[in-house]
Amino acid sequence: MTAQKPKGIDHELEKAISTMLRDVMRNKEASITDKVKVIDRALKLEAIKQKMNDEGFGSGFFSDDDSE
């Protein structure tokens, strides 16, 4: 029997994105494009975490109600 992988965002992934964000923002040679890309990744991670914590997220996909 194998152990189940815990649900949620991998802690190492969160840590890596946090470290990358900090390092890129401190780097004076990093371009604005580089900085915006890292910010975008961090924001996407936060959005995913918000959706995971929302009990009602996605519940509308299983309803019979068409809202056309």
C-alpha cells in the first residue's frame, strides 16, 4: 500500500516561487519583463489557492440549470 500524496499545493513549489519572486525583485539587472513574469506566477498560485479553499468553486458545473 502506498501513501497518498497530500492534497493542495506542494510546499516546495510555493517556497520556490516565493524565493524566485524575492530574488528577481532584488536583482537590479532583471528586466521589467522578468519581474512581471514572476509576479504573474505568484498571482496565479494565489488564485489557485483561493479556488481550492472555496467550497462552492466549481459546484455550478454540476447543476442542470442553463443560464443562456
